[in-house]
Amino acid sequence: MTNIQHPISNIQIGVIGAGAMGAGIAQVAATAGHTVLVYDTNQTAIDKAKNNLWTTIKKQVERQKLTKENAKGISARIHYISNLHDLKNCAAVIEAIVENLEVKQKLFVELESIVSSDCILASNTSSLSIASIASACKKSERVIGIHFFNPAPIMPLVEIIPAITTDENVTQSVKKIIDAWGKITVLTKDTPGFIVNRVARSYYGESIRIYEEGMADFATIDWALKTYGGFKMGPFELMDFIGNDINFKVTESVWEQFFYEPRFKPSLTQKRLYEAKLFGRKSGRGYYNYSENTVMPSPKQDDMLGKIIFNRVIAMLINEAVDSFYLQLASIQDIDLAMTKGVNYPKGLLKWADELGLANVLTILENLYAEYGEDRYRPCVLLKRMVKEKKFFYH
């Protein structure tokens, strides 16, 4: 099966979708020296991608991060196409289209009739099953997940997700390619949300629960997590930045795919914002109002309240990271790398667990579980075992 032997920079890469993510992936591949073919049927999207690329690399030249010659080279290596058959000589094709399983399956079936038998077919999906996408293909062993984070040229992390049917040589070839692009790669099992979008659910979900209970408002919760946790953005700022349409749909998808596991249950608060099209910064309003001259609300800077909020959210995040390791989704190092490099957390959650003390984390969870009687606060069995055996993740 596929095993890239020839020099990696010489292989031709196909990217399907000229939106922000597809264009970003194309830029990364072209910067690494590849000829990149970007397919899209929407001329407006292609024109926008061209303009955005030139604006981005021009800024890099101005900041002396790129020479003029390099900038021209990157631009010249990206070709925009509207005929799928032009991808026939690609060694790998990455799709970055709408998060719809049927649409992706249909695309992969069509691609199989065009590309060579050893061409790697990859999906940039953030939450859909790679096995489901691959099942539509005759050669499902060539299908893999390569999940970039937005914006792809800036965010260092890439999650590599082999499906249950993916050939090991394909996994290793993809890792070799993405490593050569200067990205930090983590390997994860094909489970809903992979590492980042699974573990990060608690950052949003528990913060919304705290708000819904009337314990604190958005500004206070954001302040608490930035002040006591060192997070660069609070959960409500971050949801508004990502877009409440995207964040809600990922939450809903992960919850449904985990057979309605209570830990991932979406909130009515976010659902109402989604229904009202209050998507955050891009729509001008979300949890906060971004209209001109609007004064942002001030947090209630209460030390005790801030610590309670932080302890509750961090315990839930750590519990999810521990559960991910317990279920062998990824290694300790890859889980921590994923959270620091994928969503900019100040520390890896398993390292953070050691620092806070596993017994302290377990106590917070057990108290919440006793108070609420809800499965969402159920401590991971591995956490309980490690506390009992006085073990640590890193020493």
C-alpha cells in the first residue's frame, strides 16, 4: 500500500475547497515546496482565496518573514482548478468542504475514479467519523483524517486520524508529509471530536452550565479562567471568536456520536444563540455585543468565586483528558501537545493534573457528583485508580 518513497517536496497535493481552511492548507503545502491544485466550483471563493493569499504573503514579506522571491514562489505553486479530473496526478488529496457525511462520501467515490490507486485521500473533518467517510470507497485503506486548525498557516497542530481500515503505511506516509511541512503532529483514534474537539467541550459546556445556574455572568467566568487558569481567552470570548454556529454544531455532533453521553450534552443557551443567528464576532453579536461604541461588561472580580469557577472547569477538562488516555485515544504526550498547540491552553491537562494533585481534582469531581447526582460529573475510573495507587502521569 501507499508509502511515499520519492522526495516529499516533489509530490503534487490536491486540496478540495477554496474556503478559509482549504486555502490555508494550500498555502502550507505550497510553502513547503509542493505544487498544489485547489479545486472549487465557486469562482467567488477562488477569487477570495487568491486575494487573501496574496495579502497574507505580502504581509509576511513586509515583516521580513519571507523574501519577495519566496512569496512569488508560493503564489506560483498554487493553481486553482474547476475540473476534478485535473487532480489525477496528485499523490495526496485533502478535502476541506462542508461538514456533511453524504457530501464527503460522494466526493471520495468520485475521486477514486480519477486518482491513481496509491493516491492518499484525506479529510479535514473536525468531528465526523473517518471510518464512515472511508466506507464509501473501494480502497478504504487509503483514506485518513488530517485535521488542521484554523488558520492553518498559523496554528501549529495537525491531528492525524487513521480509520479502523487505514493502512499503517498510509498513516506513516501522512505523518512524514505533515512533519515535513513544519507542523506538530499527534496521532489519535477515530473517535468523535478526536482529541481537541472532544476534550475542549468541557471548557465551553461547564462554563455555560455555571452561567445557567446564575453563579456568574459571561464576563466574570471569562475573567476567572484567564486570571486563575492563565487561559489566553475565556470560554465565551473564544466561542464568539470561533463562531457559535460552528461551536454548537461540533458540540451537537460529538454528543450524538457518543450516544448522548451526558458530559457532552449541548446547552439551550448556545442553541438559542445559534437559532437567533448570534454567531459572535462575525455576526456582530454573540455572548457579547460587538457593535461600535458598545461598552463591554465588567467582571465581578471576586477571588473566592473566581477560584470556584476555575476549579470546576479545570477538573472537568482534566477528567476528559484522563478519560481520553484511559480509552487509549492517544499517548499522554500527544493529548497534552494537542491541547497546548491546538487550542493554546497554557499547560497540558495531564501535566496540569499532576501539578494540582490528582487527589484534589478527584475531590472536586466527587463533590460535584454528590451534589448534582449527574453522570456528567462522574470521575474517570483511571483517575480514581491513580489516586488510590498514588501515581502520576509524568513522574
